[in-house]
Amino acid sequence: MQVAKKNIFITGAPSSGKTTVIKKVIDGLGTSANGFYTEEERVAGKRVGFLMKTLDGKRGYLGHQDIQSDFHIRRYGVSIGNIEMIAVSAITPVQGNVIILDEIGKMECFSGAFRKAAVKALDSQNIVVGTITFGGDDFILSIKGRGDIEIHEVTSENRDALPDMILRKISDILRKQPQAQ
């Protein structure tokens, strides 16, 4: 009998709709959850940065063209402080919650604390739903190689069906889990 993989991730090209899928999953969850998602910030149609938003209302820049930092992806300075204050605490396992982790990407992985928190979330009993970048460094590739993770690529053909498929998987996993005393 094959054991259901409790860590469900999506990947895809930039602007393929990964965060849109995650937000639809969040909206459709019938259980408690914690975590964060990222959104592009645009000014006059031009992307200027990336905001992290937690499910409990915290927000801050992950990266922005105006952030001065030792860590950069293209023109975006990365805020290690925000990653560690916002994302790390947001993905800390809470018993019975689904963890939303959008995303395990190059910017987030500049933080050692984030890498440790991501592994802790994946190793927990919690279901983790998230996004993971295409390609990646050794750490990202090690996450992709875990036996308890399934990864689906977002395409224009499956983008609309993915949220329902992920929600069904979450429901199936929750139904099969032993109930806590």
C-alpha cells in the first residue's frame, strides 16, 4: 500500500500562477492553517518587489528594488530580517494546522533560519502545502528529493484544476490520520 505524501508542492515558471493556486487552496481550506504566501508588488505595471503575507495578517517585503542588502536576486535586495521575523514564525508547526509555505525559493533560502524552519515544517506531522522554485541549489534539490513530498508543475492546462486536486488530497490525508486524543 502506498502511503500518501503529506507535503504537497507546486512549481512552475515565473508568473505561471503558483501563488494564485495557493491562494485558492487557502480560500478552500476547511481546516485551520498557518503560514505565508508571497505576492508581486507592481507600480505603473512594473514589478518592484515581493511582499510576504502571513495567514494571520503580518506582512513585509521579501525583496524590493529599493532594499539595500548583501543579498540580491537580480535588481531586488532581499530582506533577511523580514524572512526571519515573518516567514520563519509563520511556518512553525501548530498541532492540527495545515502549513502554507509559498515559497521555498532562492530569496528565502538566503536565510539559514528559514531553511531550518522549512525542514522542521516538512518533518512535522502537519500537512505542508507550498511552492518551490524550478531548479535550485543543493538545499532546494534536497527538498525536492524527499520521499514525503509530491510536486506538481503549474501549467496553463492544469492551473484551474490544481486547487481542487490539492484540497481533495488534504481532505484524504486528514481523513486517514488517526484522531488525537
